[in-house]
Amino acid sequence: MGIELTPLLSTHASQLLRAGLTDAGVEGPHAFIRGLDAEYDRTVLLDQWLRPLSPEEDLRYSVRVADQEFWILLERLPWDSGFFSRGMARLNAVVRVGAPPGLREDAGPAAMALDAVLAVAGTGGVDYVLAPASPNDLHGLRTLSSTGFELIETRCHYHRALVAAPEKRHASRLAGPQDVASLARTAREMVNPFDRFHADVAISDQDADRMMERWIHASILEGFADATLVPDVSEPEAFCTAKYHREHWEGWNLRLAQPVLSAVSPRHKGWYVRIISELDEHLRSIGAEHSFLITQITNNAVIRSWEKLGYQFGKGEHIFRKLL
């Protein structure tokens, strides 16, 4: 069976690609939230997938397998590659042009197309490929499995409207540079063995811990987070970072914000639900109307805390990985 690869963006117009990805059923990451402008949400995602990339980062190809055409959207991750000292890439989509494949359709041709692009990536120094996948995409899941991808994490997304201040308040404040040392230590020591960094045997414990520390440094000192909330004490050992996403509020037609990374040490036992409650109130105070959170499906204690605060399940997501 003949296989032909051509660079995707140099041979296909952006408008054609956007229409084809939409017809294939691609949705934005927040489309599960009722009232949000799903078309705008998808546009933001497609802008990211189809943005200009340097030649060494651009691994997006059109692949013909016999009489079928597939679009493989793969990109090298320069920051991740530098941090982990290896060639890392993310697979954003495997799309068959034309009618989307049926749920029970053979994934063989798609797997052949993906294997061909992975071979090209491997010759360019990529040896680690990350692949988010929707549980609804059975054909895509079979494609990943049949090409040697391994499941390393299953996530769940929760959300709620920020409609009123909490009945009970707790003394908290925004973190500053003076808090980085204690918060970085907390992020390193309070290990979640099911997050994608710690769950992946291809990433060392030392690198996973270093990643958590780096997240805190970047969040507080480099603007990676818009806010980091902590208990109002010296050298706090509990935190939650947040992104406001203000640049998308008008397009979404919803003022949606996101608590991102959290950890609580034994010193602050009982503070997890308090810090999320206080962070939600902080988000409401800056104008946010809705909040969403992501964790692993194994994180029962965190999920129970969210449900106490009124959060509801939104969607699930799998994270796969392949070593080349």
C-alpha cells in the first residue's frame, strides 16, 4: 500500500484546513460548558494548531494511504525538549479527510499514516510524543493503541458558576516572591503519583519534582499564573495558582477562569477546600462568572472537595505517550 507525505500547511489553505477539522468533529476544550460560545472556543484551538511554526518544530503532514487522506497535526515542543533534555512533541490530531470514520471502523489506514509521520519525527530527533485524546473518539483511541502509544493519565474536568460569596471565609492572600521557597518545596514534596509527569516511567522522579518547582517559580516570578493564593501566614505550604483568561472573555461570551495547580502540606491539613473556596471568591471579585478545574480521575479526595463547593463533572480526557 503506497504512502505519500506532504507538508500540511504548504499544500493546504488555512480555510480548507479549518473547514475539514470542523467537519471531522473537532471541538474546543471548553465546549462542555453550557452558555459558552463553542464556535469561538474551537477557533482559538484551531488558531493554536495551525499557527506558523519553525521548520524544526513543524511536523504537520498530509498523508495519503491508498485512496484515503489523513491530516497528522504533530508539533515539536521546544520548551519541554529543553527542560527534559530530549526531543518532545505533541500530537494534536489525526484526522481523515472527508466523512469522519465510524466508531467501529478499522484504524489500520490511520495508524499507517501516523506511523509514517512518527518515523519522520524520529529522524529529526524527536523521541517522546504526547497525545491527548477524547474518550468519545473510539477510532482515534484505537489508532493510538495500534501505533504503540501508552495511556499514562486519565483526567476529568469540573466546572461551576461563581454566583455568590462563600458563607464562611478563611484568611488568605496572594503569594509574592518571598513565598517561592516554601511553595516550591511544597510542590516538590506533595507528590501526586497519577499526574502525567509522575505517572510516566519515561520521566524520572527527579525531573518530575523539578517540573513542579519550576511551575511555582514561573507562576509567581514570571507571570505564568495570574494569581497564586495561599493561607495568610509566613512561609505558607499550601497554594493554588490560577489563570484569568481575560483575553477570551468577550469571545467566549462567558467570563471563564481556571484554578490550575494546587498542593497542601500536612501543616495546613483541611486547607484544600478552603483555598479553592477563597480562590473562587478571588476570581469572582475580578469579574469572573465561571470556573473550571482539571484533575486525575483517581483524585477522589479532590473531586469530593470540588463537589462540596458546587462543582459538577464536565468531561473526561485521556493522555497517551509514545517513545520513539
